[in-house]
Amino acid sequence: MGWNPSIGIPLIVAGLIVLALIYFFGRPRKPGQGRRKLFARDTAHRDGERQEPTIGEMPEQGELDGVSLGESESGEGAAEANLAADRSQHPPPGARAAQPIDRIVTLFVAARPNETFNGASLVVAAEKAGLTFGDMGIFHRLVPGKPQAGPIFSMANMIKPGNFDMRHIDELRTPGVSFFITLPGPVPALDAWDAMLPTAQRMAELLDASVLDEERNTLGRQRVAHIRDELRAYDRKQERSQIRLH
């Protein structure tokens, strides 16, 4: 596949976005830290007053769950403090537990040259592919019956800041999306891959797009087989580590 600036440049940016996402997901939080802004978890019931989260947004030192009670008016600070407490007890879909990350596995679904995806079509395709909108303003595949376990894999926008602003989703135009697995995760690595690959392929089918590997090449059978072998070896290594721990 030859170099095409309309796809290649956004893919490079997408790689940086994925790294930023992984940094945020995997960074342990200190007591008292949280997000600067709080958001409703159910996008279907937004009242238009709250913003979607920005990927990579981090709290300042000294903030209590991202809320300064003295800054708000008419009791809004107390209300946000209650929302922060609720968030800690009921994390949004796709929230990942803070833990070290060993590896990131990435795929891209890219529009055809000189074309883009529109936001509404992306959301419809994501829902048809079994993805759930949630933490960080991106989509996730969750463990059935165990949403608190964290994402099996996630899907972010290829354009900075990487999230999907549902308030303006009809205005969104993007050359593609990035799928990524953070390891270790809630399921074995090979199982996560076997869930992510057909989802990316389904998204590409629905959007008349292409599936690319982490090197921005068309994903072929040989590369798929190689990734499966690598993840099978990773799972064996994890199993041996668990045996030694016990």
C-alpha cells in the first residue's frame, strides 16, 4: 500500500493518540485525584449542560476528586462532589483499573483515499458492531455481565483529542478510527484479539473502509497469523507468571 498523505498523516496522529490513551489508562492515580470535570454516564439522557471528557485531561494536585467546593455557585460544588463519589463507586463503561501495561495491540479502520467517515455513521456502525460508548468519551467492547472488569478493547477517533463528542457528533468528519488492546486485560490476549479483529472488520464492512495494521499496511493473513502467535506466547508467559505467584 503506497503512502497517501490523507491517510498516512492521520494514522501517525492516531498512533500518538493511542499512546496518550494508554498512558492515561495505565497511570496509577494518587488518593484524592480524579478528573477535573465530571460527566453523566448515560449519553442518552444528557441535558446539554455537561461536556464530553477530553482524552488525557488530568487533575491538578490538591483537588478532591477534581472538584473544588469553593469555586461553584448555588451549591453546584456539593452536587459535583456527590457525582464524583458516585463515579468512584460506579465507574463508567470501559473504565480501566490502574495497572502496568505490558503491550498495546493496535488496528486502524481507515476511510478510502480523500474520503472521511461522518460521526452519525460511525456511531451506528459501532452499535451494530457491539461497542459501548463510555469512559474517556470513546467506545469499548466489555466483558458480558462484567462491565466493571474493564475493556476487552477500545475504539478511539483518529483525530485529536481522540474522543467522540456526542453533542456535536453530526458535525464530526474523520479519516478513520483506531482499535487497541491494552495488556494485560480482563480476558486472555488471544481472546481479546479474536474479539477485536472481527469487530474492526465489521466496522470496515459497514463503512466501506479498510483495516490496517499498526504499520499502516493493509492487514493480511500472514500478519494476522503472526499476531496470533505472538499473543499465544504472551498468554503462556502470563500463565507461567501466575503459577509462580501461587
